[in-house]
Amino acid sequence: MRQQLVDKFLEIYGEGDGVGVYFAPGRVNLIGEHTDYNGGHVFPCALTVGTYAAARLREDTELHLYSLNYPESGMIRCSLQDLAYRQKDGWGNYPKGVVQTFMSKNCRIGQGLDILYYGDIPKGLGIGSSASIEVVTGLILKELMGLEDITMIDIALFSQLAENEYIGMSCGIMDPFTIAVGKKDHAIFLDTSDLTYMYAPLALAHEKIIITNSRKSRSAVDERYHERRIQCEQALKELQTVIAIRDLGELTAEVFEKVQEMIGSPVRLRRARHAVTENQRTIQAVEALKRGDIFEFGQLMNASHLSLKEDYEVSCEELDILVEEAWDIDGVLGSRMMGAGFGGCTVSIVENSAVNEFIRKVGENYEQRTGLHAEFYVVETGNGASVL
């Protein structure tokens, strides 16, 4: 891949030395959904698919961006003096936002760049493609601009800031953090309230991680996501009248039971209950893996789906059908919806011996029940962003 990318870079940008090649993976969150903005824990892992980039410094202050995935967009050009968001720049706004964020943090970006991107993350999976392109851009800046004081966690934070303030999407820290510091055969147990983290072993010797794309297109996701954030914030304020907490993630299920009556709306109560119990499930999941108990880990994934369906109400009929069909197959240890919800994908842990049956049976039964043709991706854990 490295040489192919360099050859394509030279074809597009012209001959010359100093071309570096970089990679940032996608990610999948195994458990801990909609907890990141509630001060709770998440448990994602980096994957082997992601975004590759070849880059070289320019003599001037121009930024030239080209994606092999979006050749119809052509070359996106701007200068370091004018990095304003422009709708016509489409995907190019993500790297532009990272460059602007670095500059706003007083990082010395004195020269322009030629960058060629190529991603092998399948479209529509919701496994961090935007964060992947942001983190790989941050790594390019760190390496080519000689920003030795900038850490990989800084790159993750700057990527989140670019997404929040430049792109205008109120996403959490999980995606860029996982992509920046992931580790093969491990997942990251991340406390989103203070960014403390530890690696937990995820060496699946006899199991596979399977992402299933429902092919159900999402609608009004941003609006619904924002609505749930507001509901959780309101529930938190109500609870803060009787208990000194900064986030819902600080509560155990037992303490929540004692103070939940302070929440004045049944809907807000359900939202807060999911945030609290999902955080506890994530803590329990890590302990289960430490003991090598993959069965309990799967049971916690199943419980996560029910909570996302009933309390957080971010699932949909198609996702529920995929999960129900998965649960009916021997050798499926756990399955749940993943990501923002309202469509998108499920993630399942499946014994090697059951993988073919899983893909065949779930695919056939899902199509019979919905008329949609699901897509299946067997994925592997990988390392975080790196120079190739």
C-alpha cells in the first residue's frame, strides 16, 4: 500500500522527494454507547481498516488536498491564511478544520502541504471515518512541521475540537482518542470524564468481531442525538439538587435508584438510567475480559442493546431484527446496535465455527423480514495512528 500511495501521489503532485506516508485506523466501540458525553466509560478498539495519506511540504503556504475516494471533487485548494469552512469543499473541510485548529493552538504551521488521501473503511458503517481523516492529518502536521511537543492525545483533542467547532458536529472524544492511541489485540477502557485510560486484552483466539450494516439509512440523527444530550443534561441538573456529581457517569446503579425520583420526567428518567447502567456494564465488561470470561462480556453486550432500545430509544426495527436474529444462533456470544442509532450497524462477537452460519442465516432472515440486504464485515483489532 505504501509504494502504491507514493506512486499515485507523484502522479498527481509531480516528482520530488520528501513524501511521507501515514495511517489512522477506524474504530468500533464494543460496549459503552452514548456514555461519552455523560462522563462515563467507553470500551472501543482500533481496527486494521482506516485512512492512508501521503504528504509533502510545499514551498508556499498553499494547502492542496486530493482524495482517491472522491475523485469527482477534484483538487481542493486553499491557503493557510484562508481556511474558512466552505460547503463546496465537502470532505476537504475535515483536514482543513484540523489545520485551523492546530494554528489556533499556536502550533507553528509555516508551510503549505500537498496531501493525498485514501480510505478503505466501508461507507456507512459508522466506524470513525471522519475522525480517521482528522487524526491522520494531525499526525502529518506533527511530523512534517516538527511539532515535537504535540502528543497523540493532543491530536485526538484537536481532532474533536475541529469536529465540534469547525464542522459543527457535537461528537465526543471516543473516536479520535481510540484512533490516535489504539493497540492491536487490545481495547481501550477510557474514562471520558478525565481521559484516564488503560488497555484491556482483547485477543480473540476463537472468536471474530462482525459488523453488520443494516442498510437502513438514518434520518434526523443529529437532531435526535442533540435531543438526548439535552435530556441527559436536564436530568443531571435535577439530580445535582440532591447529590454532588459533575456527570451521570459518576453514579452507580444503586445510588441512582435512591435519587432517581428527583428527575421530573419519565423520558428523562429513562435517558439517565441508560447513561448510568451502560457505564456500569462497561466497567463490568472490562473485568470480565480480565478474567477471560468472554461469555459474560457477550451477555453485557446483549443487555446494552436492550437498554439502548428501551431506555435511550435510539434503536429501530431493522437493528432490533438484526440483533434478534443474531441471538438465535448458537455461537453468537453477544450482539448489539452500535453508534448513534436510528439505523446503521450492529456489532457481534461470534465464535469462529459459527461465522459462516451467522452471515448466511442473519442475512437471509433479515432480508425476508425487512426486504433489505445486510452487509457483513469481519474486522480485526489494529494499532493506532502511525507513520508507515
